[in-house]
Amino acid sequence: MSYGFDGVDDEIKCGNNQDLLILGDLTTTWWQRVKATPAQTTARAVVGWGTSGETEATNFAYANGIKLTSGVLQYRSNHEFGAGTNIAEVLSTATVPIGVWEHVGIIRDSARKTLQFVINGVAETPLTYSDNPTGGSAGSFTLGRATNIANSFINAFVQDVRVYNRALTIGEVDSIRRGF
């Protein structure tokens, strides 16, 4: 089943099952077809855990999706650490096409402090980040929006969202893409 998000006010609030508060190794995968380039540079989350606020308890453990930067739409992963506005953000080198179904995998290796994007089975070079996520206990799991950012709703069709509490291999992500 595909979920259609309108980029205005659509989101799916999935509750606060603490099993989805993942501060260590993490892999998220999904299929998406972005309908239009966002008008603003605000990040748009497909999948995330967190809430609004500047305490450690309200931190985002992960917010994975897309972001328009300098006119280029890229895949994005971010998380927060410590209290306040400490954000670790990583952008892919791949650009996001409009109107095309793509499989997205984002692998976080907390021991190495790397994020790796796997787009349609093709792995990018792992990118480093400064600090692992902390906190997040007051958050919840949401699809279609980063709840801590105004106007962060995604305008896309999304399906087969998966969240793993380990760093999958590139081969495992590709197997998910191929339906195995």
C-alpha cells in the first residue's frame, strides 16, 4: 500500500513505542515518489522519531527524508544530541528525481559515526557525523513530517517503510529493494 502525502498537512502519527527510539545502529528503508520540488529549503522527513522542543528528552533520534539546498533536492538524514540545538545532518550526493519511484536506504553505524545512503541499490561513500544521538524519550514515531520543523510535510507517495535497530549491509538493503 502506498501512502499519499500532500506536502501541506498530511502525516501519520504512529505513537511512542520505545522500541522505535533507536539511538545506536539504525537502518531505514522505503520506496518514494516525490510529487514536486518543495518551495522552501525546509527538510521533509519520510520517517522519524522525535518531537518539538530543545531539551534532550525532545531530541530527534532520527529524521530521514529529503531537503532542498541551493536549488538541489537531496536525500537527508539527521539526529540531535545533547540539550539545545545540536544537530548532526548528512546529505546524500544523489539528487532526488520528481515523479519517479526510488528505493531509499539509510544506514547509521554508530560505532564508526557514519551514515550511508543506498539509492536503488547503489551505495554512496559513507559520510561521517560528529556525535551520536541522545535523549528522545518524549518523542514519537511519525511518517511524512519532521514534527520539530514547521512546514516540514513531504509531498510524495511513500510505501514499504522499514526500520531496523542495526546497520544492515548494502546487500541486505538491496535485497529489500528487490523484494527478498
